[in-house]
Amino acid sequence: MTATVTDSISETANAGPDFTVAASPASQTVTRGGKTTYTVTVGSLNGFAGPVSLSVTGLPAKTASSFSTNPVTPPANLTKTSTLTVTTNSKGGTGTFTLTIKGSGSSVSHTTTVSLTVSH
């Protein structure tokens, strides 16, 4: 008779302070020359309470962007929001664009994506 013994050792590392970045809505449509907004939410994890600098890439040519609050400093274990405003140019490009929103803390960065459709 043989017996099989399996030992399982599980070690959980304590996660350090960190944050999340999310944006809503997932997609927006705007007429060329118009503007639209996204709500960017920065969430604190494990007591994170430092500033998070926000940036956005992937914008169409001749398009401007701004954040209502930048950097964002969420209270420990809570969230804080910033409004991303995207302003298109009447002579800018049309189509669907993937915007990457990046949050950069002191030692880590996180990204999220949203979709922007610019029509005539």
C-alpha cells in the first residue's frame, strides 16, 4: 500500500501602499470642434495617501486635454476624482481613438483606457 502526501505552503506577502486608476464612461462620442469629459477615479489601497500625477496619451491631432485636479491625492483607503476634459478642433481628425490615462505615484504607475470617437 502506498500513500501520497501533499504539503502545501502558502505565504502571503503584505501588500504595500498602492493605488488604482479607473475612468468612466468607457467611451464618448463628440462632434469635431466639440468637447467631452471623463471622470477619472484614483483609489487608495493599503493606506496609500500620496499624490498621483495624471496624464493622457492617444489624443487625435489638434486635440487639447486638461484635468480639473492634477495631481490627485486620495485620502488613505478612499477615492478621489478628477474630470478629464477633451476639446477637439474643428479642423482635427475624425475616427475612434483609444486614450490611455496614466496615474504616476512616487514609485509606481497604473493606466486605464477609454475610447473617444470624433465625428464630422
